[in-house]
Amino acid sequence: MRARRTSHLALGWIAVASALGQPQSVESASYNDAVARAREGGWTEACEIAARLVETQPKLYAPHNLLGLCAARQGDRAKAEAAFRKSVELSPSFADSRNNLGIELLRRGERDEAMEQFAASLRADPNNVTAHHNLGRIQLDAGAHEEALRHLKAASELAPGDVPIRIALAEVLALTGQKTSARETLRDALMQRPSLAPALLTLARDASSRGRYEKVRAILAGFDPAPSQAAEWHALAGYAEYKLGDPERAEERMRQAVALDPKTEQYWLNLAELLLFHRSFAAASAYLEAGLRNLPESARLHLGLGVAQIARGGSDEEGLRHLETALQIEPDLELALAALCEAHYLNRSWKALDRAAARWLRTNSAAAQAYYFQAISLIEGGSRERPESLVEAERLLSESIQLRPTFAPSRLAMGKLRNTLKQPTLAIEEFRAAIAADPEDAASQYQLAMTYRRLGQMEMSLRALETFKQMKAKQEDPRIVFQLSKDGQ
């Protein structure tokens, strides 16, 4: 389970009514007083009472649960877990302590044990909303959609007014193809709380930044935006449709976002990214030119236009001019520096490539890709006969690999260089590392096959060559995918 989801799973424990459980009669006024104070927000007094009860009556289970909540609020995770475990030990059927223990286990990544606690909570109390919700969220995150649906439906039936449960249920309904039910689920939540729409938009924005586009689609389908929210609603919906493989609907939504708010840079960039991905270079250029009429000082729009013009061919000079304009506006814009290097590499302008890479390194000395481009300018720039050039190229590629071990082009280039230097065994290591970093790149498979042949390992060579042929047969037309967003998401 990804760690970033854990915080959402923990929503239940903050609700005092479900986390504290019912008081034990033996505890009489003291414990009831502590629970009442906690429910009213008086945690300091409640925690003091819980500490006294644990000291004077250590065999009572509920005060340990309350003490665990106090420790959790104070950030003492170890103490919280110990208190919840003690409460479970004293009363194995106390569902609330099991829920709280499960949440603490999730915080440190112990998903399987956490699920055991939630399942035990349901055995003790089949109608425990928190356990159903948390199990549903874990299963949703793990891709077990049918199990997630079962638990989230149960949670929603038990707590029909709980909006986070409704949202999670809508997501899993959308993922299981029940889009109408997903929309109805969210609309019901909005009928109960009409003021929820801005929060849902924020939730969709967060889901988009995390790459959870089915969730974005499910959330946005559940409500119609107010006029002040319409542009962002269309922008988020369009980007989700693009990522989910519906380019026509994506373009329609993105155009609406731009029309509603032409002064927001990201809306133009999203549309350009879609068009570049689908190789509509002329259309991308036209839209970016329109964007620059609205936002003439946008470095990223100049960057996008430069990329579009170079990609369409025949406009390299103008494309390079836009990349340089982007860098005049924002000198440390690494996306523009990367695009500039790529453009010079495609044009085989080796001296210009070396200068652009050196410029990038002055901006960021840890730019692994810049070292790669400097090495390529030496290897492919007519200097491979000079031993000192190859030594320098090896140093540059080593630097790139050290900074970013999973950058496949550097691994591939290093493998080729090893072969040039008559080091085929080391070359194989690099080609294998390149394949591990980018399993879709057929070039590394081909180089691996040729190197095995050089070593006389014909069976290994034929196996790699067959893999290469299969990959080439399946390979689609190359796409230009250029990330234009500010956050790199």
C-alpha cells in the first residue's frame, strides 16, 4: 500500500464517539467524565483522568484506549500503539481499540496486521462503520475492487450521512463500471450537504496530482460546478479524460476551460500536452500562439510552442527562438534546457548541444541528463577516435549514472562505450541496467543481443534478439509526450 494513502484511512479515529467506545460500568463517574470532556474538546483533562484510571485500575480496558488516543494526539506513536494493544489484550472483543490499533499499524506500513485488526473488529461488531470503511479503503488501494465495494457499501448503509465514505464508495463504483451509481452516490451526498462542492473540487485536484484519474472522473461527475468553479472543473475533467484515453472528450473539456479562463497558464499547457501526445503539432502550435496572445510573458507557453514547432518539422529556427525566449523569461527553467538539448541532439548540432548542456549544469550541477548530453556530444560529435574524448565521455556518463542510476539513456550510452573500449562484459551489465530502467526500450535489447554474439554466447544472443523483434513488432508510432506542468505531475 502506498504510504500517502494512510492519512485518509485514519479519518475514523478522530471521531471521538466511535473511537472512545462505551464506558464500562465499573469506571462509573470518572471514565464517563473523561469521555464527556474528550467529546467536548477538553482533551487535557480527559487525558489526565485516563492516566489516573490506568494507574489505579490497570485491568480496565477502555481507559487504555483513551490513553492511546491521547498519545496519538501528542504524536507519540509507540505509546499509542502500546496502549491500544493493552486494551485489546484486556478485552479482545473491544472493536474500537482494534480499529485504533489498526490505524497505528497502517501509519508504519504494517498493512496485513492492520487488516487483521479491522477484521477482528468486525467479528466483534459486524456493524462497525470505521472497520468497514478502513478495510474498504485498503482494498481499494490494493486494487481489490469487489472486496472494497462490499465493505464501503456496508459502511455507507450504516452511516449514510458520512461524506468521506460516500466519496470512497463513488470511486470504487466508478472503477467497477457503475458510473451511474457513482454519480448518484455523490449527488446524494451533495443533497445532504450542498456546501460540499468546493471541497469536492479540492479533492479532485488532489486526486489529479496523485494520478488517480478514475477518482477525479467519479468526483466531478457527481456535481455541476458553480460559475466560479466551472473553468477548473472542466480543466480537471479534461485532463482526467486525456489520461484515461478519451482524447475527444478531453479536448472538449480543455477547450471549455480555456474559453472560461484564458488567463490561467495551466489550462493552455494541458491542452498543448494533449495535442502533442497525439501528434497534432500544427493544432498545438496554433493553440499555444493563442495562449501567448493572452499570456505573452509565459515561459512555459514559449517552451510548449518551441517543442511543437520543432516536432512538426521545418520550423526548427523558430522553435529554438521560443525555447530561448522561455529561458530569457525564466533562466533556470530546466524543462526548457532539456528541450533545447533534445533539439540540438536531433539536429546533430554537437557543439550547440555541448554548450546547452554546460548551460544546464550551471543552473543545476546535479542534472544527470545534462552530463549525458555532454557525453553524447563527445561520443557522436566526431571525437570518438580521440582516446581522451572517450575517457571524458566515460567520466560524464559515470557522473550521470551516479546521480540517477535509473536513467536508461545513460546506461545504454555507457554500454555502447564499453563495447567501443573492448569491455563487452561490462557492456552487458549496462544494457541489463538500461532494460531494468526502461523495459519498453527495444534499443537496449538489440545492443544486448549483439554483445552476447561478440562474446560467442549465441543462445543468449538469440534470446535477446527474439525479444527485440517482438518488441519492434508491437511498437507503435512514436509519440511526443512533453510534460509542461509546473509540478511535474
